[in-house]
Amino acid sequence: MGSIRARRCVFVKRESWNHHNVYKNGGARAVSLYESKPYTVIRKRRLSDAVVEMTVYAPRVAAKCQAGQFFMVRAWERGERVPFTFCDWSRDEGWVRFIFMVVGKTTSMLADLEVGECVRDVAGPLGRPTLGKVEVVSSGCSGGLPELADGRPVLSDGRPEAGEPQRPTHLSGLAPGGRVAVVGGGVGAAVAFPVARALCEAGMRVRVIVGARTAELLILEDELRGLPLEELRIVTDDGSAGRKGLVTAPLHELCGAGLVDHAFIVGPAIMMKFAAATALEAGVPTTVSLNPLMIDGTGMCGACRVTIDGATKFACVDGPDFAAASVDWGELMSRQRSYLDDERLAHGLWQYEQLEVARGERERGRERLHANCDCFDMDVDEDAVEAMAADDDADDEGGEDE
């Protein structure tokens, strides 16, 4: 094998980051906040083959987000806007964290981003938080606007802003000491964690149930165990972790024992439907965090409409939390399936394009492998470079002449 010892360079994507700021942290790749620009991926962690945790530098968003809210992410300039609920954030350091499962084109593109690269843009926080009143702020201002007695904000010229008064959110009426069961299914655990944390901080007695298909798909178990919970129950469909079964069984037990004053449920729609039915049958008020189709996230397009008590509501501005007893579950699940065929087609075409790009890069790499010049113009897998370097070292030790 020819040697590349003369350059011994590390191939990196030219448009990305200063590699001196990158470090290893618990099996995850991370980049320091120093010189980070907005929407830079500063940390990335694979929770499983299909689940990715990503931390993005977005200080203005982090300054205002609350548990239960979401934000819109656009991976590239012509990409679609995708909603993700906040999993965690730091107001001091200016980052937000979200977790997603790779299921289509956009999530595949996001999963391919490396530390130091940027998403195109981030918009948020959006939606109503699970606890407390919605904070009304003006664009670009650090503080809230003054309010009238009815809760409406006052504009700069003294006129009240049009629209309905601020309303308390579903769980804001619970008194400290209230007993809440938080149920998270699958990637919904990413929403359950900040909600459970906020409830604990508000003085509630919180029990959490987390379910997944297998142990590999369980997420945030360590983070949840770090909260001052009354109890944490783990359930998997196949019994590979915790109890075998569905989240409905432990929820039924808690409600039957009179240990729950309110239930908060988040996860796949079918899971939320049956878990909510379990709690409601026991007379427990239940809130669900809905995940309908969404395009703009600000109430303009109407794509996220859901039927609540027979009336049309928009999940992006009226939710995402709603009283479970009022949700038209059949309509929600039907609308979620509207574009499945289109999503599969788009994902398949994107995968094909990536294979073609990779094939072309391999061919160019073979042509220039021994050229030993202008190598920083190439995008080459680092593992492959390390393997070549190892082979080169072996050649040198064997006394081969270059």
C-alpha cells in the first residue's frame, strides 16, 4: 500500500468546524461553546441505532423555553420545518436539546449532521407550556410586555393587544403536593423528562412510567432516576428491561390504588389513546401532548388541526397539551397517516442519492489517493483514514521502501 506519511493529514469537511474545539464526552461528540454560532450542533449522542440526541446552540430560544413547549427545525435551506419538543436546555450556556427517531428524509439528514455543523434555522419556543401561564414577550426583547388585568399584553402605544386573555395551562391548577403520574412511550420519554422535572420543582409528588418496545429503545432512564421522583417504573414490550407489558398496566395499578390526582401522557397516538382511557376509567383527569402533522408551527397553515370537544383547535398554538377526554383520536391518527406513502418515497429517493454520492466520492478518492496533494478538498471517512494510517505504519515497521 502506498504511504500518505508525507502529509499525515486528517480529512474533514471544509464547511464545518475548528477541530481543536471538539472533544469526547461519555461516548458522545461535543464542541465547546467558544466561537459557536447560532444553530451549531455542539453535542451529538446516539442513544440507539435509530434514536439520536442532539444539542444545538440557540441562546435566544433557550432563554425562553419551558417544559412541554416545542420548536421548529429546518435542516437545510429548502428543507421542511419539523417540530421537536424540548428535552432539555441551558439558559446560561444558550443551548437546547432534543431527541428524535430516524424515520424519514429530514430526520436522516439531521442524524448525518456532525458536531460543529449547523442546522439551517431554529424557531421557538412555540406552543403552550405544560405548567404555568404562557409568557408573552415581544420579538427581540428580553422581558415580558406589561399586561392588563385580563391578561392581555399592552403594546408600545398603550393599546391592548387583540386576542383572548392568557389562560392557565392544564396542570397549572395543581397545588404543591399534588400526585401526578407522567407516562412516556418511546421517544415520548424525551417530553416526559422535562415535564416530570418541572413538576418536581413545583413541589408535586411525581411517579413516572416509561415504556418502549425493547431495552435498546429506552431513553433517559439515568436522567429520570436523577429526579426526586416518588417512583419510576420501566416497561418494555418484550420484557428486555423492567416489566414486560404495556404502560397501561402500571398506570391502572397506580390509579386503582388512589395514588394519582392527574395523569400526563405523551408518546405514539395509539398508546396515548389507551393509556388515557385507563386513567379516565379510574376517574383521573388526564392531559395528553399531541403530535399531529405540523408545517409552520405558528397557527397560520392549519395543518396541525385537531378536534377537541367537537371544535377545531390548532396544536401549535392551542396545544400541544389537551384534555384527553376531549380528543377525537380517530381523526388524529387518520391525519397522521395522510402522507406516509410520500414520506417513504422521499426517504427512499434520498437514500438512493446518498448512495450515488458515496459511490462518486469513492471513485474520486481512488483516483487521488496517491496524489498526495490538495487533500483537504476531499471528504473522506475518518475511520478509513485511520485504517490507512495504521496500514502505513505497519508497512514502515516492515521496512518497505516508499
